[in-house]
Amino acid sequence: MDPKAKAKIQKEFQRHEHDTGSSEVQVALLSRRIEELTEHLKLHTKDHSSRYGLLKMVSARRRLLNYMKAQDEARYQDIIKRLKLRR
């Protein structure tokens, strides 16, 4: 992911002006990386090391979403809708 795309995602999902590490930003960045890696794996089906990395990213996003759900249900529902995730 190029730095401009990353900055755009951070700006869209940040909670305040200098927010780069909130749960919302982390989930959004992970979702983008997951989408990119999924497209890569459609072309390169035997790339098992990337598939392993994809599984790690998916589980990291899952843990962050579970944390958000426990902390603030409204924020959780908002991020699910904005990213169009199935839950």
C-alpha cells in the first residue's frame, strides 16, 4: 500500500486530528491490506507464505473487532457498516 493511500484511510477513519493508531484506523488499514493480498492470491495460488500472512492479518482484525465490540457497540457497528464487513 502506498503512503498516500494509507494517509487517506487514516484521515477517513481517525477519531481526532492526530489519530493514527485507534482501533478504527487499524481495522481499516488491515481491511485494505487483506483486500490487496486476496487479489494477489487469486493470481498466485501457490504462494503459501503470503496466505499464512493473510490468515494472521484476518485474525488480528478479528481480535480488534472483538475488542471494539466489547468496548463500544456503536463504534463497532459503525466500522462494520463503513467497511462493509460480514459479521
